[in-house]
Amino acid sequence: MSPLARWCHRHRLAVVLVWVGLLIGLGAGVGAAGSAFGNSQTSQNTDSAKATALLQHASDSAAGKNGRVVWQPKDGKVTASAVERAMTDVLGRIAHAPGVASVTSPYTSVGKAQVSKDGRTAYATVSFDRDVSDARIEQVRTLATAPEPASLRIALNGQAFTVNPAPNPVADAMGIALAFVVLLFAFRAVWVAVLPIVTAVVGVGTSAVAVILLSHVISLSSTTLTLGSLIGLGVGIDYALFIVNRHRANLTAGMDVADSTAKALNTSGRAVVFAGLTVVVALLGMLTLNVGIINGMAVGAAVTVVLTVLAAITLLPALLGMIGPRVLGRRARRAPVGGGSGPGLWGRWAARVQARPKALGLVALAVLAALALPTLSLRLGASDDGNLPTTSTNRQAYDMIADGFGPGFNGPLVLAVQAPAAADRTAETKLVTALRQVDGVAGATAAPMKAGQTVGVISVVPTTSPQSAATSGLIDRLRDDVIPRAEQGTSMKVYVGGLTASNDDFASVLMGKLPLFVGVIAVLGFLLLTVAFRSLLIPAVGAVLNILSIGVAFGAIVVVFQYGYGASLLGLGAAGPIESFVPILVVGIMFGLSMDYQVFLVSRMREEWAHTGDSRRAVRVGQAETGKVIVVAATIMFCVFGSFVFGGMRVISEFGVSLAVAVALDALLIRMVVVPALMHLCGRANWWLPRGLDKALPRVSVEGPPDEPERPRHPAREPQPAGLAD
């Protein structure tokens, strides 16, 4: 990669202008075309998807979104004359608002069931026109809640009134600011802190506008942008840091700026490209799952990683040429060429790991296993209004509905009944009767079927909340037991749908695919590392440890979001199941990030092994020389990922917590303790590869060409382990 580095160094102004032009050009395209994000996560081969398709096909209406206006008097009942008068006035103004199709009031004969049995809670259903604008919905929101009578509590929820938090730019700024502080503290040089951040911001900014344009071509979730920023800032700063750190070492050794940049890109730059490639491959590997929302997120994140890598190997060399030797800082520039400062903290730590590999390795593995243990209770689902902070109007409406009508009223099951024959209507009636007798069912009602209609709807209200495991169990009982009995001897077909069932089905589909995906990722990591390091043992250990790292990530989100420990303190709302697609994406992302650190650590070890043939020295030197930059890089990622916890989006917060904890522990315990400890114990077996396999595998130089001829790999002082001879 030296020619690329030298070209970018010579044409540094042109390179910078190309990146600026690319960013401005893509931004202009976004300004003209806008975005086309969507959020559908329906799986087409599930029972709930069939129910949705059947009801949509049978519907002859062009109805738009619906929402609820929920209220409770602070004293008395909703049927009190003062309350009824106040709310009738509010609902009347809403009914006449532009974009509103109808309002069903609980104070009419049609809506009398919308008053709770204790008379303390009521709700009105607001139906909007099909093409109503967000501004019209916001106007209705204002009419419903302002001015709120002092004697009433009024809140809104439902599809129309759902508030999707916008990405919080403060989270990005916080992560960047913390990264700057970490870099400045670690390296005591302003340019070392500035260059990686500038490179990452340009890469992420370019990818963000590219992803917005891509949303017109493929289906992308609105979460894709925030997820891309989270990943892009972390890996972008880290990738640039690895190159800058090697460049500084070259300058300290006496090289000029041009040669130093070329060598940095030819060594650390190669590792960056390989590491970025592994992240992209892991992300695109999710396409094999064939789940729409995950496909979009994977593609969007992969685009971000590709552009951050391109920025690191083109824009960064140009910027290094502009900065010149100032990247060292004043004290380093005044130091004698080749001057050292002793083994340092990480040199001493590497020597300690070499001296006591068994004890330190076992302690680190025990800690990691304990942190991964909560993964065994992982439960997937979907967050709803019940997980929002209590200050949210959607959460307040959710709680009022649960208080007045029961927790299951917030997520009724919708049964689509295909009844082509007249006798099937009788069977439907019997099914409703049977449903009312099922444990876990609070109520079941069937909508009247018109003459000639062949599709009916049964609403089933569970006794438990939408996110409860008992509700999932009820869905299974209905499908496996109650409905098949009702269908026997008839042509009636019944499908369990509704949002609660759809979320449950989506979680089941992804949970079923998760073990296979983890296995595929582990095998993929093994193959990539085998090619990169010409070894069987290092890839095998890396694959196992990557799975352990993923387990730590899962354990963190289970403790915080599923158990609820610390969720309220962090402003993340109530405990609940983990978003269905989060573990799949965490597997892909953590695989890539773990591989990054493994590549940077082991590539330096292998470089030393190629020069000396001494495995113990290679492991110690590789750990000592990469320890500081790996830990600083992990600290930066921890800060970037951690800042997104406070971004106001539960899904992104789950990513932030899992990735921040896992990356920090992966670097500190796995890469700085477990990996070198195991490699010390294995000795030269680390680098063994059967001769036939060595010839068959393609040769990929991750660490770049050696500076001197490779020495014999079998020094007399370190005998060949039994069974490993070629």
C-alpha cells in the first residue's frame, strides 16, 4: 500500500478537496431527493403475517392511522357531568380538525365500552384520513392536551400519536468530545487527538448522506443512520489512530514524513483494511438471514465501515503530509532519534502475563464467563409504550389503559377468521365462546360479519401485558390447541395476528436463526484468521473468544434492559425484553470489532516472530507495543458507544450498552490477558500450519513485508512440540 500512501502524500490538497467535494455533492443529492426510510419488520411466512395480509385484502376501507385520547379525573369518575362536558368539548374540536376522519367518544352508545368498569378511565378513538400529514396530527395532539383541565389527566397513544425519538446529535458530540479527551490524555499531542476524529467524522458524514440516498433504492430502517454513526465513529477513530500511532513510531525512529506515512500504511494500513473487511463481511453475512429490517441495517452499516476505511487510507495520509512532524508534539520532536523510554506500563504488564499466564488467564476467563451468564435468560421481543420513561405521554396513556382495562388491553390479539361457508360462521361463534374459557384470556369479541363477507375478526384481550412471557405462551396455546380444535370438521381457517403476535413471531424467527448465525460467524472468523496468520491454533482460540465476547455483550443488555438494573438511573424506561434484531446485529458488529483487536495484536506478534523465531518474545513484544493503542482505542469506542446510551432511543441504547461493555472487556481482559496467556502456554504451536494447507491457502500479508529476511522458525532453545512437525 506504499504507492497509495505516497500518491496521497504528494497530492494531499487534491485528496482533501475530493473528499470535501464528495461530501458536498452527496449532501446536495439528499437536499434534492430527501429520505425514504421505513420501519416494517414483518416476516412474511408467519401466522401473524398471514393474518395481516388476509385482513388487508378483505378490507374495503381506505382508513388511515388511529390513535387514542385517554383520560382519568384526579377525583371522581369519568361520567361526572363536569368531566363529560369538558371532554365532549375537546373531542368535538378534534372531530372538526383538518385530517380527522372520525372520533368515537365513550359518551355515545357506540363507544360506551370505552369506559372502564370502575368508571375512572375512559378513552376516545381518533381515526385520521389516509394521507394525513404529521402537522395535522400534531395539531390534534395540541387540541387534546392543551389546555388540560386541572381536574383531568389526559394522555395520548396509539399508532398516530406514537413519538419516534429523533437521533440526538448531542450523543455524537459527546462521543467525539470524550474521544478527543482520551486521545489528548494518552498521547499528549493535539494533532494525534484531532486527526483520527477529523478522519472519522468525514467518513461518517459521507456515509450518512450516502445511506440517506440509498434508502430510495433498498428498504432501510430510520434507525440505520444512528446505528451507522455509532459504528462509524468508533471504528473510524480507531482505524485512524492505529495508522497515526505507527506513523509516530516511524518518525521517532528517524524516518522522514513521506517514508513514514508509506510504511505506516503498508503495515498498520494493511491491518486496517483487513480489519475493516472482516467487519463488512460480518455485517453482510446477515443478508443470509433474509430479514428485511436487518438486511437494511447491515447494508447501511457496511457502507459506513467501507467509507471510514477509505478515509483512513486516503484522507489520513494526505492530512499527515499537511501536518508534517508536528504530529509528534514538541517534546517528542526534541527527543533524540530512536530514543526510548524503557518498557513502560504495557511492557511491564506483558512481562507479568508471560510470567504467570495460567493464573491470570483463568481469572480473566472466570470474570468473562460470569458476565456472560445472564445471556442464558435472554428473551427477545419488542419495546412498546410501557418501556418509555414515565414522563412520556405515550407511557402515561399506556399506564392509564392498563389500570382501567387491564394490562392486556394495550396489546390485543387480532384473529383473522377465513369463513367461506355459512357453517363456518357458527364455528366462529363457538370459537369465541371457547376463547373466553381459556386461561389467560380476559375477553374475546367478534366483529359482526356483513352479508357476503367471508373474513371475520375476533379481538382477544389477554390478562397479561404484551411483553409478558405469559402472553407469548397464550399465543402458542391458541395456535397449537384452541384454534385447531375449532377448525376441525370445518373449512374455517384462523390466523393469530395483531402487533403483539407480530412482535412475538418476529422474535421467534430471529431467535431460531441466532445460533446458526453465531456458528457461521465463528467459522468465518476462523477461516479469515487462518489465512491472515498461517496458523490453526490462533484462529481457533480467536473464534471461541469472539463468542465469549458476544456473550458478554448479551449479558450486559439482559442485566440493564431485561432485568432493569440501572435502566431508570440511565433514563431508559422500564424493564422489558430485548429488541428482536439487536442480538443479531450485535453478533455481527462484535465479531468485526473483536477481530480488529485480534488482527492488530497478533499481526505485530507475527511480525516479531518472523524476525526472531522466538515465540515467547514475539508474544511479549507484540503485546507490549500494541497494548497502549489497543486499550486507548477500546476506551474511545467505550466513550462513543456509551454516549449513545443517552440518545433517547431505546434500541440504540441497547446497542450502546452492549457494545460499550463488550468492547472494553474484550480489549482489557481478552486481548491483554487471555490471548497472550494462552499463546505463552502454547509456545511455537501458535504458528504451526500443516505444510499442505500452507501451500493451498492464499498468501495475505496483514502486517506488511518484513524489514529483514525471515529467520528460521525452529530455534534450538525452543524444541518442536510433539505432533506438530511438518
